Amino acid sequence: MTATREIYWNISNVWLMYVLFVPAAAAFAYGFYRHIRTWGATLPADRHGRVGERLLGLAKYVFGQARIHGAGRAPTLRHWYAGAFHGLFFFGFIGLFLGTLVVMVHEDFGLHIMQGDFYLWFQSLAVDLCGLFAIVGLTMALARRLFFKPARLENTERDWFNAPVLLIILCTGFTLEGLRFAATNDPYASWSPVGLIASRALAAIVPAEQIRPLHASLWWFHLVTVLGLLAALPYTKLRHVFTAPLNIYFRPLTARGAVLKPLDLETAESFGVSKLEQFSLKSLMDLDACTECGRCQDACPAYASGKPLSPKKIIFDLRDLLHEKRDADGELTAPATVPDLIGEDALWACTTCMACMEACPVFIEHVPKIVDMRRYLVMEEGRFPDSVQQSMRSLESRGHPFPGNTTGRLDWTKGLDVRVLREGESAEYLYWVGCATALNARNHSTARSLVSILNEAGVDFGILGEDEACTGDSARRVGNEFLFQQMARQNIATLESRSVQKIITTCPHCLNSLKNEYADFGTNFEVVHHSQLLADLVASGRFKPQGEEAQSVTFHDPCYLGRYNGVFDEPRDVIAAVPGTSMIEMERHREGSFCCGSGGGRMWMEEPVEQRVSNLRARQALATGAEVVGVGCPFCMMMVEEAVNTEKGSRDVRVRDIAELLRGPVS
Amino acid sequence: MKIAVCCKAVPGSVTDVEVDAQANNLRFRSQFQAMNECDEYAMEEAIVLKRQYGGEIVALTMGGISTQEILYAAVAKGADKIVRVDAQVQDPRAASIVLAAALKTIGADLVLTGTQSRDSLSSFVGVSIAQQLDLAFAFAVTAIAKDGDHSIKVRKELGGGRNAEVRLPLPALVCIQTGIQTLNYVPPARLMRARATPPKSMRLADLGLTPEDLAPKGYRIASVAPPQRTRQAQMLGGTPQEAVKALLEKMAEVR
């Protein structure tokens, strides 16, 4: 006799099951139809195509759960407990679902697969264990919410629905199996160990004559609960079972630094986002993909420093508005504009550091939404902080964002051999100095160190001198797309007049604009950060490091170098090449790095002392005990050095650019 | 009230300047052209006055086609009409003759200008226009209010922290002191939409002017040169008493 079991044992009127399925499926389909309809129709062009890469993403981030457990990522992005329980019930339910499919194929399609070894190994043993995994996983999740809830999670009524209902389904499932074993003496019961234990326990407490009636009524209860959950799925955050994979599929495949797309200034009727429907389809899909895990909030430097911004809350608020709009069939009662709903203070608190997007397991894009709303405030309304207005005026009239600056762009070159390229002249590399390096006295030594290394290594390079202007990075981040495009076009013309192909930058912000953002205006520059070139020069032996004496160094990853452009190793290679240095990492490093507080136009906004992101970062750096804090960005230099000096007390801690570390002081 | 605002397009940065020895002129290297900041305050005040009393604002500039950009900025800020006189004039006296002629065709009740331009710093144009058009005049004004139908009351700075309140009959010309209003950032969307407003363009001939009218009269520019560093500054060291003694000796020498 082949191993199998009787389907619908002890159940009569099975046809009723099919009848009950219809309304549940209808509620399920209608729920998702409403979501999809409110997302609108405008999927950005860069989210089409590259199907293979997108499917691989599903494999990695859905089935591999890569961003849920975060194995192999920076320490602050690893979540072994949540990763374990999510993995347990994710794969558990996949097994149970497959088990149900097997029943359907066997019974409804008449394809008799549920027998023999397959029945024993898969349908009995594997599915039984899957049920056990799911129970363990859900219990771990509930225990976390009950006894050791991280602050980023909120417990609302909604959160007491999904896990308990799923547990009820699992427990009634095992009870049903146990009752059947107890009544039938199934010869294959030992292949279902959990069901077997249940049957022993049930046999001890349930009188034999009540087993069959109890089984029948529990079976219908189990069925109705399953169908109820199916119907409720689109209306609870369990919808992420479908929306998260969709969101992962349509994730941006460009470099992180290229996620802001140019506005068409000539044809657009309005700029930025003031109304929900002006967001793109992917932007609104984001809102329904959110699982409320709160990791974005934990990663956010603005939130950590007590500012009125939480990326999680932005997503919640926009989602609630989206659902209100959906429920009211397109009519919105609440506030006039989306930026007003989120609040200007929250929108201006963002440093655009991308820590939230790096932390999100389902690829929600917080920063482009914030910039979209800033675009509306700046481009349409002229509503933004006074100090930033000063910077923008300076950018317009003087080509750099430092109002009141009196330093010349060539002041740092005094006594050094630096060639200024005039129109028509060219060199192998253009060193794009950047306003923050050229115009801030502290950063002059970074440029001087770099240039002296380049000269010693015999690198052919030149600079633009007075013809260099701001790349427009901070104009774009604060939402002034008009000014950004103006700066971009002007700089591209300047660069093309020197036939520039390869560019070195000391500023990761310049790097990002020149490399990722100017490409949208038809350029194809090969842009490297000085850490990349220096690592090369050291590795190839073209530069022999001299450097300072023995010292311990910690490295502060600049957001626009690390998270934006994936450059993590080269600055560390450069530091390691300096004789006598030892490296100590901060807890938040590499893609988990914590912003210095100056990105996204924050450089030009007032920050009360107790809310300074830079002071938090300085404390993290000082906690390593390192004698030197290495940086690779002129903005980080200004912020971190000031903060380290404020926080270090009597300790002797220096802040150095990697070029300074490698070269040692240049007189 | 019809308000005309004279605004000048100036180089974004004036620190990077060369002397053009042939033309006896200054040449700025800055690639940016912006509305002269002092004139922006005049523009900002005109908007406040319009909001208060109604009327229209005409923004007037002089220069090549590229200076049109600042007129669009004026529209974005709130100007109703824009006028450009197509003439390249650097001499302040000549500029005032051209602007006065243009203002005569505009016929404003009140003319506002800044106190000086960032590039030539002469503070000449405002007063010269007022004199040519025989307008009541006040300089470095920090507040304007209407006083009856045909006059305004202004507060003007006298220097040394003192002010005077003056009544001016209309039509009048007022040079606006910086800081009279806070400058508002022009939202780029409005700037782009402003390009739909066509500027009225006038040539010198339309104003009945010939190049001879603009030639310097009674003076000529002999040469233009950067200031010479003479390195004659001396630092007086020692105690305050010694420094004072040394200073008095120097003063006696000079006398």
C-alpha cells in the first residue's frame, strides 16, 4: 500500500468550502485593486527594463531576506533576532502554502501526487516542521513586542492582529492533525512529529466519542480563519507579502547617488510635489510596502539629534493620507499641501544622508520624497530658511554657496606647482577642487597635500581656478532644481572647453554631481575621489607614504562617498598605507555610517548646540579612543573637526583628511 | 501710484577685476550677471508700496540683451512692466541722461533707485536723474509712506545714526537704503514664468538721444589705474602710553 492519507477525512459538505472561498477571494482582489489604482499610472522610465537584474533582486532580498537579517552588512544593519524569526515564519508559511497546493493539485486537479515517499518526506515531515518553524518564529516576534520592544517599533491595535491570528491558524492546524491521528491510528503518524505529539496530548484529555465532532467543527473554524485572513490581507500591513516584493522589483538600479532625476524645466507645469498624486507610482507604492519596522528612524541622524523628522513618520503620514484619499474615492479633506502635512521643519531637517534608505528592507525611497517636497517649497513658493536663501543668492551671483567669503579660488595654491587650465588647454586629470576645499582655509591643507602627492607621483593634472563654480549639489538637495541645472550646464561647458575626460575630486558632493548627476545632461566623465587615486598610487608604488608617527585612526565615512557611491575600501587602504597607523572602526561605519550633519543644505542652516548631528558623531568617534579621526570630505572636515574640538575635553585628538595623513604636513 | 524702479545688471563678483587701459575702463571677469543688490531693495520696497496703495510697477534697466535676465527677476518679484534701454554706457553721468529720458516716457509718480551700484560705487545716477527731471529727491531712505494724494513722507538717514522725516511732493525720486525690507528669494518657477512677459526695448534714437549727448562734458577720464600699495602704514608698538606719544609726534611731523 502506498503511503497517503484521506483528504477531507471526517468532513461532509466540502462544497461549502468552495462557496466560502469566493467572498474571501473577492475581498482580497478588491483590496489590492484599490491599492494599485491609487498608486496612479506614472512609473518613472528608469524603473522599466533590466528584468534579469530585477528578478535577481527578488531572489536576494525576498527569498534571501538579505536586508532583513543584514548578514555581511555593517554591524548596525545586522538584525539576527528579527532576521531569525522572520526567516522562520517566512519559509514556514511557504512550506505550508506549498502543502496546501499539493492538496489542491491532488484533489481538485486529480493529479495524484500526494502519495508514497513524497507524501512522507514532504507533505508529512517537511510541512509539519514548517508549521513548527512558523510557530517558533511568530512566538519570538510576539515576545519581542511584549517583553523587549525596540523603541523604533510602535505597538498599536493593528499589531495584535496578524501574529495572533496566524498562531491560531497554526495551532488549530496541528490540533486537527492530532485529532485525526487519535481517531484513525494513522500508520504514518510518526512522519509528522508535531502532529503526533499533539495527538498523544489530545488523546489524554479528549474523550474518544468527542474526537470526531470536535474535529469537524474545528476544521470549519480553521478554514474560516484562513479565509478571513486572506480577505483581510490587503487591509492590514500583511499586504507587504505582496507589495514588498513589488517594491523590491521596481527598486532603483542606478547608483544611489543618481536617484534624484532632473525636472523638465521647459515643459513642466508645476515643480515638485504639493499634492499626493504628483508623486510617481513607485513613490506611492513605497507607502503600501512599508512594514513599520522603524529601522529608517533608528538610522536617521536628524531623529537621533532631536529634530522634528522621522523618516518612518513621513511614510506613515503619507500612507495615511493615501488611504484616506483612497477611501474617500479621490477626495481629500485634510491639509492643502503635502509639505504642510509633513511640516517644513521636518523637511528641512533632512541631511539627505540616505541612512534611512540603506536601512529599509523593502527599498522605500524616503530622500527623493523629501527633495520632491522641498522642490515645491523652493521652486514654487520660495519658502525656505533665510540662511539657505543667502547661500543660494551667493551661488547665483558668485558661483559658490559661502556668503561673505573673501578667499580667492587660487589662494590655496600659493607656493605650489599647480597648472591652471585656460580654455583650449588640457591635462590627463582635472583636479576639481570644489568650493568647500578652495574657499575654506582649514581645507587648504587637504588640497596642498593632494597636489604635492600628485606632483611627486608625476600625475599630469590641472585645475580650473576662477572658472570653477559650485556643481550645484546643495542647490539640488534643497530643491532648487532650476539653479542646479543652470550650474550644471555652465560647468559642463567649462569642462568641455578643456576637453576634460578624467576628474579627481576631494569633495564627495562634487564627485556625486559630476559623476552621477551630470550624466543626465549627456556627459560621460570618469570621476574618482582622491582616496581612489591615492590608493592606486600607493598600490602601484608611484607614491611612497611618509606620513606621521605611530597613531590610531578611526575613519568617518562621508555619506556621499560611501552610501552614495559605494567607496568604502579605498580610504581605509590609504590609511593602512600610512606607516605606523592602526585602524579602529566606529560602531557606525561603512554603509551604516552616521552623517556629520552638513549634507542636504544643512551646512547653511542654524543648528542649536543640543541638536548638532556633528557632536553626536564626534562622540562616536571619540568613543573609539583613536588619536586621529580620518575624513574624506571638506564638509565633514569642517563639521567633525569643530565638534571633536568641542567634545574632546583634555584629550589630544586630531581630525585629518586622508591626503594629509598620507602626505604629512605640507608647508 | 505708478512706481518706476531703476535696476542695474552688475557682475556677480567685483573682486576679480582688470583695468582695460585702452578703453580707460574696468573689466570684470565674473561670469555671472545679477541685479545690483541695492536696487533689489528698491524693488522690494516698490512691491510693499504697491501692496499698500495699489498701482503699477515698471522696472527699468539699461544694457545689452543679457541684462534682460534681471528684468525677468523683477517680474518674478512683482513688477508689472519691464523696459530695457539698449545702450552700453558705463559713465554714470551718461547713464543718468539715458535713464532720465526713458523715465520721461514712462511718466511715474515715484522713481526708486538703490543708493549705489556694486561695480562703480558712484552714488551719482539717482541724484542726477532727479535734477534733470526736476523731481523732489531724498537719499538713503529707510521708510516711505503716502501723505495725502500728492505727496509722500520719507525717513532718510543723515549719517552718524541720525534720521530726518521729510515730506516730498510727487513726482519724486527716492534712493532706497539697503535693509529697508528683507530681500525675498525669487521662486525659480515664477522666474521661469516671468519670461512670458515681453520687455519693452528702446534704443537711444527712440529717446531722441545721440552719442554726442552722452559724451562727457566739462570733464574727461584721464586714466584708470588700480590703487597703488605704498606700504606707508606703520604699526605703533609698545605700551599704550608709548604708542600715544609716538602718534602725537607723527601728527606734529605731518603738520
